[in-house]
Amino acid sequence: MAKCTISQRARDISPFHVMDILGQAKRLEAQGKDIIHMEVGEPDFDTPQPITDAGIKALKEGKTHYTPALGLPELRELIANWYHTQYQVDISPNRIVVTPGASGALLLVMGALLERDKKVLLADPGYPCNRNFARFVEAKAESIAVDSTSNFQLTAQHINDHWDDDTAVALVASPSNPTGTILSRQELTDLSIAVKAKKGHLIVDEIYHGLTYDDIDTPTALSIDQDSFVINSFSKFFGMTGWRLGWLVVPEEYVPVMDRLAQNLFLAAPTMSQYAALAAFKTQTLDILEQRRKIFEQRRNSLLPALQSLGLNVTAPPQGAFYIYTDCSHFLNKKQPDSMALSKHWLQQAGVAVTPGNDFGSHLAEQTLRFAYTTNEQRLIEAVERIKQI
Ligand SMILES: Cc1ncc(COP(=O)(O)O)c(C=O)c1O
């Protein structure tokens, strides 16, 4: 048998710790145990019917061939129009690159902007794949510890303190995963000014846009800085995780390189998904999505105080996405000394699955847990009751 040789690059890509929890949850379910899943980072709702219907129609009509690498022109047009209606920002459709999920967009943007050994600044806690994408393109992720004093976001001060000659990029997400916190217009402006002063690039991941609560202002970075690189996706707000479709907005002069990279890395985003997404911006679909947004908001409103009453401290208000990031120090002891052990204990004893903090970085990781409210309200409250009883 040939020797199995795996590149150092591939060996350095870390797995999700929550897979341990998921594996254990699956085993318990196979034994007949009822598990409440609060570890899942995707909406529990199926894709809205008008989108699915459009996808089926496309398949029936034989729309099964490649599209241009940058995406279907009519979809790029609709996305540009979305920026106009949603944010009153004018973007040329030419600047929009349709990708296989936000994941495809992250790969393109990091591949295009990061030289070998150059650095990208990231918030810790943050979306775990970002540092792996950086590694994959032979660049380096510099994780900056953030906490409630900056709403778990990078600030202009962080940029100034951490930027050095090897730094090329700062990447933020608003709303953030795992905290659901949002960058205000002023904070985004300050970040943009700080990054520009360093002659670097700002990437803003806006994948949770649309899922925001209390009428909070959630500006797109494009309304502040047309030179920023903005990532978005049909996965979360539009409920299309499995269709693998997202997009990236880049400055005009970066369109050719994105085209070239997209052609080589994945040729194009899935064709049927692009046709399906043409129905995503229809009034009928947007009405469904607004109803779902309200349901998420209601879930957050009932889960947040319930978790706090258990003794889980929430130090920054979750303003968007579908996550609550909590400090679980109160529950730690000799038997469950960290959040990983605690989440395994809760799964075993209460049948409640949550994500331990070490999936999002190392800062505060052992004393934090992320709860996803991607399950109906009744089950969320039942989960809290079960934890209370052990
Ligand atoms: C912050 C963030 N960015 C990007 C992604 C990737 O999403 P997708 O590739 O499904 O669009 C996720 C998925 O959970 C995420 O939380």
C-alpha cells in the first residue's frame, strides 16, 4: 500500500471540537435518547418554497451547465439591487462575485490578498475557519483577544496596537459568530480609517446580515468604505445552507483576479442554486424571511433571560445571528473543569448539545459556551429546564 503522505498545510487545519459533541449526541440518539440540539449553526427552517420551486424549475429546464465564473449576470444584478434597496448603496453588478457559500468567498479573498507569511488580524473568539483559510494560503492568522469591553469586536485601537510590517489584512464579522454582536457605523468607520492608514485591506463578513434584532442599525461596510471586501451568503438569512451559495463584493480593480481564481478553484458556483436564488429577493420570499427573523428574535428574547437565570453570564448583548455566547464559570468544578467537559456532561446528563468555546479560539475558551437558538422556543426552554435539574 502506498505511504499516506499528508502535507503540513493539511495537517495544520484543525477540526471542529463540536464534532466530538455531535458524535456523542448521535450515539445517544441511536440509543433512543432525546437530544435538544443547540450546537447547530444553521437555521432549522427549510429553504423558502419560492426559492426551492425556482431551483426545481431550473433543473427541469436543464439549467445544469456551468455559469460564468463570476456568476449569473441576472443574479449579480439582483444582488446589486439588494444593496440599493436595503442599504441605499450603489454597487456596480460587475463588482459582485457569486461564490460557493461565504466559504468560497473567504477562500478567494484570502487567496487574492495574502502573500505567504503575511498576516491577517482576527478577533478571538471568532469564526474558526478563518484561521484555517489563512493557513491554507500559507499566510498567518493573528488572533486578537477581544471581550465585552469592545463588544467582542476588533477596534481601531486593536489595529493600531497589532499591525506590523507583515500585516496585510484585518477581518471582522458583523454580526459576529459566536457572539452575535454588531459593529456600529462609527466603529466600522474607525476600523476602515485605521486599516487604510496602514495601507491594508479590510474584509467584512456580513453573512448574518438580515438576522438582526431590536431595529438595530446594521450598516454594510460598503456604505462606509467602497474599498472594503464584503462577504455575504445565501446560507443564513435566506435559509439556503445546503445550496452552497454566497457572494463577495470587491473593488473594481480586483474583479479580474477574482474571475481568474474562481475559474481555477471552482469554475463557478452551483448553477441550480444560482437560478434558485433569483427568487430570493421576491416580495413573497422576503415576507417569509421576515416572519422567520421575528421568530428568531422571539427565541432570543426568551432564551437570553432563561440562560441568565441559570447563572450563565452574558457579557455582551447578542444583537444578531442566532447565537448566545455565555460565560459558564459558575458551573465549572473539579469534575467539569472546562467548557468542553461541561458540554459533554450536559449532553450525557440532560441531553442538551451546545458548542464549547474552544471552537472559536483560545481566549476565554475554557469558560465559554455558545448556544444556537436554531430550535423551536418550547425546546429551548425545555433545554434550560433540563440543565437546571442536573
Ligand atoms: C461567520 C461565518 N462566516 C462564514 C461562514 C460560512 O458560511 P457558508 O459557506 O455556508 O456561506 C459561516 C458559517 O457558519 C459563518 O458563521
